[in-house]
Amino acid sequence: MEEKHLSECEELVLRTIWSCDEALTMQEIAEKVNQLYKRNWSSKTVSVFLHRIVQKGYLTAKRKGRVFYYYPLVDEAEYRQQAISKCIEVWSDGHVDSFLAAFVQKRPLTEEEKIRIRGMIDAME
């Protein structure tokens, strides 16, 4: 899939859809995104975001009666991997170690995070 950038608002809408086990209507998505992310978006605003996300190829809409239901075409793990890879490429010239060093300068790792990271590194060897 050709990577097309999502705005922060579009990402919140998509994350809302990923958080549910079933397809949702626009009205259901509007209610959930406002609740989850403390927004006050109108149904029309959410409808615009949904249209853009569909156009970018991350969602599909299927009509059932008079209502459209929205289904993700890209799973959350795949999108997360794309976003993190792009961030590493742009901000650290593709060097994961530089990216991690910059990250921990801003927010030091907890002991639990260090243990998990060491375990992941050990598992690679």
C-alpha cells in the first residue's frame, strides 16, 4: 500500500475504530472518539475525517440499509510499524540507536522497560 499521511485527527478516528471489535457507524465513531479523546467533534466533522481516511485507503465503508459501516483495511500494528519506521528515517537517518538515545534523553526508561528491551535484544541473538 502506498503510504499516505494521516492527520492527527484522522489517526484518532482510526484508533477509535481499531479499539472496537466490530464495524461502526459514523454516529458510533463520533460518540466514541469524543469520549475516548475528550473531543467535541460534530458528526459532520467526523464524517469529513472518515471520508479522507477512506480516500487514503485505510478504511472501507459498506452500506447496510441506510447506514454505512466502517472497516479498517490496515491493522493497527502495521500502521504503527510504518509510522515508527518513518519517524526513525526522518529524525535519525534510519539509525534506531540514535532514535532511542534521543527518546530516552527526553523520557528516561523505567526499570521494567529496560528489562523488556534487554529481553528483546537477547531474543534477537
